[in-house]
Amino acid sequence: MLPLTDYLLQLLGLEKTAFRVYVVSALLLLVLFFFFRLLVRAFKLFSDFRITCRKLSCFPEPPGRHWLLGHMSMYLPNEKGLQNEKKVLDTMHHIILAWVGPFLP
């Protein structure tokens, strides 16, 4: 069958019977299936994020977006944060796109 199957049976100290070879092969294929399923989900998440970014690119946003924190560093929970927010709202009257984190606009 698979060389990895023989290696796993030898590593576990089990003798090589047909049933054990088939069970280990099935488990390896199941692990491989779930790995590829995880990759597909990660690719879909990345693709959806890119589509959302493209849809929201027409809206103005303040400069200085951090790759992980977004615009959270601009809006601090003190008076300076409120002054920054007022300054941004004075320049962008109707709508503003502020990123709260890496995924949430």
C-alpha cells in the first residue's frame, strides 16, 4: 500500500495484517481530506476578504491603517482620541470607512 502506512505500523509496533493496513490507510486518507478541506476554507476566507476590500475601496478612509489593528490606534478612549475623531469627521463629512481590526471594516 503506502510506504507511510508500513512506517506507522512499524512505529506503533503492530504486525502488518491486511485489516490494519486498510485501517491506517483509511485514517491517513481521512486526515488528508480534512487538511485539504481546511485549505479550501482558508482560501475562501481570504477570497471573501479580498472581495469585501474591493467593494469598500470606493469609500474614503483615514490614513495610517495598521495591518492588524486597523484604525483602532487613532480612536483612543480618551480626549486625544475624540479630537482625532473630530478631525477625521471634519474632513470626511458623509461617510467614513474605519477598520476595527484585521477583518472587520
